[in-house]
Amino acid sequence: MQAAIENENEMLLQVDDLKVDYQMEGAVGRAVDGVSFALRKGECIGLVGESGSGKSTIAKAILKLLPSNGALAGGRVILKGRDISHFTEEEMDAIRWAEISLVPQSAMNALNPVQRISSQMVETFLAHQAKADSRKTLLDKCQQLFEMVGLSRNRIFDYPHQFSGGMRQRATIAMAIALEPSVVIADEPTTALDVIMQAQIINLLKSLSEDKGVSIILITHDISIVAQICQRVGVMYAGRLVESGDILKVFNNPFHPYTMGLKAAFPTIKELKKTLISIPGSPPLLTKRLEGCCFSDRCPFSIEQCQRVIPHTVTIREDHYVACHRIEYAERFRKEIIDIFGTRVRGQS
Amino acid sequence: MERRYIASRIAQTIITLYAVLTLMWVLFRLVPGDPTAMFLSGRLSPEDVEAIRKLWGLDQPLHVQYFKYMKNLSMGDLGISFSYREPVLKVMLPALFNTLILMIPSILMAIVVGTLMGTNLGWKRGSARERIGVVLSLFVRSFPVFLTGIIVLMIFVHLLGWFPLGGMRTIGAFGLSWWERFLDVSHHLALPFGVAFLYYVGDVVVISRTSMLEMIGEEFLQFAKARGLSDKKVKKIAMRNAIIPVITYSTILIGFAFGGQVLLEVVFAWPGVGRLMVNSVQIHDYPVAQAAFFLMATAVIIANLLVDFSYGYLDPRISIQKR
């Protein structure tokens, strides 16, 4: 996912050395620290990591929707060759939704409760059209979108509270693709849903990506969802991208101890007897200035160098990048990590 | 909205009104003193007092008086004023008209201006303008009406002489055209209108600001921003959502307008319901006092009813359903 290495032309969106700071009661917290990745046309990439690792902040930074105490501290966001990180509000209004749209985490709260969904969709069109189509044409377009995401066209005149959680998420997805944007950022689109709805929404996103060629950045803490639809993945920890690349390479042969831990923390149906692990400790405080590797405090393989020097991101092989000082021992770590943290799955002990 | 809900809500309102009427009737009879006292006692012989009491029906047992009152009221007869010797309606209606031409414009303007100011202040949270605006609106809000009134009278009447001292019309001005009369009343109205506006606008500003503050950080606003809507449009969405509690408050405020503003009417010698009400209570003019209080209670209760009905429209999440 290293931006510089890729061919510039087929790159839709490049995030280059992105840094985001939050003002927090006197102290400055760096929520995103030098993250770089790129999104190709028609590709679906996943950003995984635990809560507070900076995933959602990246989404907000790309759209320039950071809260008032947050600010871009460095880096570039290049959309189709243009650096949009310095765009003014007015310029961003044109980029937002027309070029980059968002599927929000909580569709419940993302829709205006006192406005019919139809008029919310129509107003989105109107905000981006110099000479607007007639209301009827727009409404018809919106109804087609509703059908595309599996909603009945008459339900478009409902208010958000008349929809179930899954329907609301479908409606926001319909909105997200309404202007045929180049990039759709899905920020934990399934977190608030039950498993059945999750599967349906994932399938919907998958079909959008495969059939319509929509490029998706999927932000989630659930690596099984990433595994289902993404071609590439970035693993985030404490605001940094610790490992990234082709999804099979990263998950089959992780090189960063955190990725190993993350992978081993998720159960799979195929391997019921698999030992699940949990990594003790929690991510460092946002306001703590990190001298070394961000994972060194929790890493069982941490050595003196890890505490002191920030590891560079190195290329392991084609499309597989890791930021770790001890990649040469990765194979040994993969075995040991289970023994160190292993707890048997319930019922298997 | 469901018809059954409306019907039951109206039935409730009627029961409430009946309870208010009864309570008021009882309360006025519990107040120490006697309607005949306004004839400066002493000079009336006990026989005369008895004759007046008999004339007004006050010699009858209380329950008879009560049923008679209710019976007359149900036929729209509010009785005859003890002091004015005229039907209560004839006394009340001009006073009500005077009160409403003062209160309705000032309250409506307070609502419109207050909502615009309050939502704007809330939207610009933390700015210097917001802090000044909040302090200022709390300041005018906590100033008693009579004090503001007297200060305004001192400045604009005594020092500058721009406005008349009080009352509603220039005394002794006859033969004016319709237009001249209108100008004359407006001239008299300006100061009490301004004072009432200042008094009411503070609360509206504070309520709508708080309501707007609750909108900041709402996800649907951020989502609207993400959809590429301009700041102006996003603010509009926030205002539409923030306005709901303001409307509740405003409707009830208009209900209270029917009772007038006693202090304001006294300071500016405005011949409204408020003064009439206080006067009638003091001289035990039961029919007028009861009618005035009844009018105010009715207005407030009906305002509440309208708020309840309007909610379904204002906030579609609130729907009326059978339980």
C-alpha cells in the first residue's frame, strides 16, 4: 500500500504521510501518525484496528470533517492527482459526496429525524447540481437507487424512524452511491447491526464493488468482514499503519506481532479447536509521545531497540509492508504468540 | 393523527376546564371579605347590605349559588358585574382586545427575533458574540417589567418626550379619522410593546440557544456536511430540529398573553385584562374576576392542546398510537 511505489495513473486516492492532531485539555494527541496508503480504481481496501486506533479519524480527515478540536498536522490527500488536503470549505463541498461519499457507522443517527428520506436524498442531488433536474426526475432516480439496495421504492417517502436498522443502513448506502462517487468510505457500516443484517450489508457492498466498480475504503474492527470483501488491508495500531498489503499475504503470513495477535483473536468456524488469544494491555494514551514502536509496550517480543527507535515501513515482498524491527523472526513469533497468550476456546479445554 | 386521540384529548380538556371553574368558584368564596365592602361599609345599614346581597343572590346557600352559576355559564351567561352593573362580557371584551393588541405583537416578535438570535448564538458556540448575547438576554430577562417600564418612561417620556406617558389614546381627542386613531394608539403602544418584547425575548433566546447547542455534534448534521451540503443548509437543518421546544414554549406564552401582564398594564396605565382582573379580585367582583381567570385558564389549556396536536407534525417520531 506504499503510495510512492505504485503507478500514479491508476491511483484514485492516495493518502500520503497523513498526520492528525487533537487538542485535548492542554495536551496535543496525535490520533493519526504518518499513515500512507493508496486506493486503486474498483478496489476495496480495509482498514482494521481496535477502537481509538485512528481509523475513523482517517475517514474524517480525508473528507475534511474533523471536529473543531482536530486538525491536519501534515501529509497529503491526493484525489485523482489533486491534493485536496488544502482545499477550502467551498471547494470541499463540491468534492464531498460527488467524489468521496460516506456510509456512516450509525445510520440511525445519520439521517435527519424530521425529514422524509426522499427529501434528504433529493437535497443531496440539489446541492451538487448547477442546473437541477426536475424533482420528479430526481425522485425517480432515488427510487431506482432504493431498489438497487434492496428497498421497496415506496418506502422512500418514510421518515427514518420508520425503518429498521438494516433498512436505514441500506438507505445510507443508496445515498452514498447516488452521485456515483469515485470513492465510498464505509465507516464501520455493520457495527450496529445483527449478524444477519451484517451479512446482507456486506454482500451489498461486495456487489457494489464487483458489479458497479465502486472503490471502497472499509473501516472496521472486524477482520472477518475485511476478509470477505477486501483485496487489500491496512492494520492500524495507535494511529500508525503497522502492516499492510495484499489481504491473503497479510493474514496468512503476518509479520507484525500485532497482526498475528489480531488474527489469532478471531475465531473461525473451520478451526473450532483453534486456540484464541487476547493481547493483554491497552493502546498507549493519545497524548503520549512515542519514542519507539507504538506496539512495543504490549509486544511480547519487544527488545530494547523497539522502545527507542520508530521502525521504518519495509517491503517484505510485493504488496506486503510491515513496520517492525524484528521481521526476520516472524515465523518463530507466529508459533510462540499462541503459547504466550493462548487461552482455550470455551468448551475445548 | 388518530381521531380517537383527538376526541379523548378534547374530552380531557373539557374536564380540566370544568375543574378549573369549580376550583376558582370555591377559591373566590374562600377569600375573606364581602362584595358589599366596596360600598365603603359604615355608611350602609345592615338592612341595605342584606338587600344588596339578596339582589346579587349572595343570600342563597353556596351549593345553590354554585349550580346557578354553572347553569348560567353553560348557556354562555357570565353574569353581571357587581361593580360595573353591566354584563361581564361587555366589561371583559374591550379589556381583552386592549390586552391582545399589546401582547400578541410583542410576544410574536419576541418569538421570531428570539428564535433567530438564539439559534444563531448556539450555532456560534464559544464566540465572543455568543457570550455577550447570552449575558444580555439573561440580563433583560431578569429585569422586572415594572423597573424596565419606569426606566423607559423616564428616558423616552420624561427626558426625550417622544412618547405619551401612558394610556391607550390621547384624552380629549375627538373627531379623528380611522387612520389617525390607529396612529394615536400605535404611538401609545410603542413603549409597553418594547418593554414586553424585551421581557419575553430573553427566555426565547435562552431556550432556542440551548436547543441549538444540543444539535451541535449530532451525527445527522455531520452526515449532511459529508453529503456536501453548504454550511447554510446544514444550519437550516439544525434549526428545524432545534425549533421544536421553542414552539412548545411559544404556544404556552401566547396562552398566557390572554391574561395580560398586570405590572406592565399598571405602569403604562394600559386598560387591559390584567388590571381588570386584579381590580375585580380586590373589590370581590366575583363574576368579572372569575370570567377573567377562566379566560386565561382556557387560553393556556387550549394552547397546550394545540401543542400536543402540533407535535405529530413537528416531530414525526412522535406518533399517536393506541396502547
